[in-house]
Amino acid sequence: MQDTTLTWRKSSRSGAAGHCVEIAEAPASVLVRDSKDATGPVLTFGSTGWAGFIAGIRSGEFDRPGM
């Protein structure tokens, strides 16, 4: 989805290396894209899916082993 009415933002903790994702909020969904490829693919999460994704991040579910 490349909608010019979306406001994309990235975490204030993003470093200068550019290894970031950006999110935009749309009605009933949250969109996620690679900040280095603004015209690339976009993941779309519904509110339940987004809540589960954030919970997984906070619990370390997606951490790489040994990090």
C-alpha cells in the first residue's frame, strides 16, 4: 500500500545505520515497511495481530539466539 495520506514514523531509538522499520496507522490496521525501501512491500496487521506482534517483541519471542 503506497498511500500518500499515511504518516510513516520510526522509533526514536533507531540508529544511524538505517536498520529500521517504519509504521503507519490506518483505520483498523497498522502498516509496517523497511525504512530503507519506502516503495517496497508493506506488512499489514489488524489490531489483534499487531497487539500479538508487540507482545512477542516485548517477551523476546523474536530475539536471535545468543543475543
